[in-house]
Amino acid sequence: MIIWIASYPKSGNTWIRSLLSSYIFSDDGDFSFKLLENIERFSVKSLSENIDKSHNNQDIVSRNWILNQEIINKDQKIHFLKTHNALCTINGNKFTDKNNTAAAIYIVRDPRNLITSLAHHYELKIDEAFDFMTNKRKIIFPETNKKNEIKDFNFIGNWSDHYKSWKNINFCPILIIKYEDLISEPKKKFISILNFISRIINISIDQNKIDKSILSTSFDKLSIMEKKVGFEESVMSKITKKKIKFFNLGTKNNWKTLLDKNLIKKIETNFKDEMNELGYL
């Protein structure tokens, strides 16, 4: 069964994966990028049915979502998987279901801070990043696909619909974590994540290991690590042809100093209900 680590892009998914992989998959809580291989991005890696050329890419991939999850779950073990996909249905094909999902952890981030991270990561102007976040039919494609193969994709939609799709999951337990709470109270929030997971798998709460995991996955440590050894998940710039820095601003990403008043108002107007619900307004 799968425990999903789900989020809209650039909301802190990698941080949660780093914390969990350092705690669950290391002996002492000391993090390295190699450990992230234990919580991979879910994708339709090998199509589990014959490809019918009469179907388009979205039909082919979405028809294989559940089939590939069934293949993953054949070993009857717990699998942690990352996704940016909304909890959606395309042409009658559900992204996941109760037979393949044990639980979900959803990370949400203030869209006023999210927008600058999106702009940096995808090399967008700030108004283009706003269009990205408000596009109800937004799809993103992995950068690693080769030509002439079926392209995997993540249907993410807009920020508010993505959040609501996972929040309203009704066939498994879900834990919603605010990125800002993880910054202000990392130990408290990380323990809440471990307690949530402990209902599904047998893990002990080791205070020393928790402290080590938090220390070794701090933004500064991750940024230094990326500078020294690179980060496989960072994308290639279409402009410079060099890797775009993944761990970019950290706590310096402050919408109050980075965004103009008109854009702030547009974001708050578009996402008013969800931002109020989450305590962002």
C-alpha cells in the first residue's frame, strides 16, 4: 500500500521526503540525497498494457495510474511515493483509490510565497507564475523524458483545486502540514508526521534521531550539499543550459518584500476561501 507525499509544486515536498528518508531509512538520522531514492516520484514507468495509438497521451497515462500502483503493491509492503498530481479523475480514470492507498500526507504553502519559488524553478516571469497557479487545467511534464516515448505527466490544476482535491480524500487518513508551521516548529510538526505514520507502520519515536534528522535537513545544509555534489532533481535551465538551483531562497522568500501590492491582491482574491481556511488571511 502507498503512503502519498503530495503537494502542489514547490510547497516543501522535498523537505518532508528528506526528513522522512533520513529518519526511516538511515541508521542515525544523517541525511544524504541518496536516501531520497526511498521515496521516489510516482510515475507510469513501464506501461502495464499495450499502447493503443488511437488514444492520446493523457488517456494512456491515466489508464495506467491504478494498474501501475497495483504492480507496486504486489509485494504487500508499504511504499512512500511523492506526487504533485491532484487527486483527480481523467476520462473516468482515478489517480488512486482505497485499494492502493494507505494514507496521504499533504504539504500546503502560502501561495504568496509559493509564486516566487515557482517563477524561479520554471524560469517564469512573476505574472506567468500567477497564470500557472490559476490555470484549472495545468499539466506539468517531467524534464527527463526522451523523444518519441509516452510522456508521463502530473495534472495539477490550480492551487486551490489541488489543495481541495487532497483535503477531501474520503478513502484513507490524511495529514495536512503547512509549510510555514514546519519552519516555525520543525520538531513538533515532524513528530506529528511520525505519529501519523506510526498508525500504519511500526516506527519508534527516537528524540535524538529526530533532532539529527531535522539538523541534517535544514535549508542551509541542503543548500550546501547541493552546491558540493549537485542535486539530481534540479532541472536544467533552457536559458543557461545549467542546473537551476533547487534550494534557492529558504526563509528569505518573503512575499511582503518580494511582491507588489497588485499581485498580492490578485492572489488573495483568487484564493480567498482556501487562504482564510488555512489561516493565511
